[in-house]
Amino acid sequence: MTKKIYSLAVLIMAFLSSSAQDSSSNSSTMEVSNKDKVVALLKSIETGDSAPAGYINPNKYIQHNQSVADGLAGFGAVLQQLPKGSAKANTVRVIEDGDFVIAHTDYNFFGPKIGIDIFRFEDGLIVEHWDNLQEKVTETASGRSQIDGATEVKDLDKTKANKKIVKHFVDDVLFGKHPEKITDYVSTEEYLQHNPNVKDGLAGLGEAIEALNKAGMPMVYKKNHALFGEGNFVIAVSEGVFMKKEVAFYDIFRLEDGKIVEHWDAIQEILPESEAKNSNGKFNF
């Protein structure tokens, strides 16, 4: 296992000496869906399979993970640092919106984590990456894990409408413009919660928010940077304050009949620019 992981890192480094791929490689790459490319690339972190590294543009790979240096060299360097035989990656749900693919993954990556990765494609190759990683917990307030639940993408004809619903939810409720409108967007009959600290239902959400406010640590959303959607799934990428720290909020919502019925998230602290290993910023979509 370890040798395979290291061989993938070595292959990535080798790509840096090549300015282009041959036409046969490009042809085979285009035959694979962008979703499948992302799943294969993430799984290769565990298996060490070198082939999925070919889905990354060797000449352009913009990194927004603040703990990873820019380009393929930065990605390869992180792989080489993984403890022997430790890497695991099980992608549970994948959403595609235009040139973007969003993956929700159960990781062991320097410890158990839940990750939401965003990849941007150009001409069939990955050219940019964002993510949020959060520590995995075993006991949650709702009894649900941080990543289980519905995975099927459906209602593709409702993509635009569902993105609009979530946009208004973010503006009215998360930004606090009209919090009383929450039942316009969130189902009062079923609201399944995967945030480890929040119980199911609107009552559970209200209880968690009240507890944070009483502790003098309100959760504040300041700005929404991106909104992606496919059918019944919508992902919002925002920034704000949580536990008195500047953070990135990655929220995944599932909708049914015009209402939000399920929620997953990953919250990660934003590092000061002086501590970041690249200069691309946490967001910059």
C-alpha cells in the first residue's frame, strides 16, 4: 500500500516535466465522465493507482487548500507525507454543475475526516481544486453520521428552481435578513440533520443556535461565494464566524417538493494568509 501511494506521488512529480499529453491519452480521458474522474482520483489517494493522476492538467492545477502548495508538486508532496498505509477515501455522493464537480467523501487523511471537495474542469482535465475538511466524530446529536443519507441525484428539471430556493434561504435565514421565513424554505415535516452537533428537525436547529448564542459564540454567515446544484442537491460555499474563528462553511442541501429536507456540512477554519502554503485564497471562484 505504501509503495503504491509513493508511486503516485512520484508519477505526479514526473508529470511536471511534460508540457502536454499525447492525443491517445486525451481521447481516453474524454471518454470518462468528469464525475468518474473525480471519484477515481480521490480513490487513488488510498490505492496508489497512478492512472487517475492523468485527469489533472499537468501545466495548470490551482490549489485552494491552504495547507497544500500550489500545483501538482504541492499535491505530490502531501501524498508523500501520509503515514504508512493510513490513507482511505470513500466518496459517497457526487454532484456536477457545469465545469464543476463536488464530491462528499469519508476520508482517513492524516486522521478520520469528512471532506467536501470541489474540482473545476477545462477540456476534460482538472485545473482547480477547493475543499473543506472536518474532523469525523463517532457520536452525533441526531444519531446520524456526518455523511450517510440519500445519495441519488434526481429531479434534474428542478435544478434551477432548487438553487434559487437555497439562494433565498442563505440570504434570508443564514444571513439573518428575514429569519422568520425559515419555514418557507425548510420542511416542517422532515429535516434530517448530519451536522454532528445538531438534532433533527427545525426544533433541533433552533436549540443548537440558541445554545451558541447563550455561550456568546453565535454562528455568523458573512458572505456566500458560490452556489452549485444538480437536481435535488445544492451546495453553498460561504464564509463567516464559528466558535469565534473565521471559517469556511460548505453546506450541502437536499430538497424535495421545493423544501430543504436534509443537510450535511463541513466547517473549516480559514488560515491567515501568512500561514497559507499557496497564494490562491480559500475561495476566489
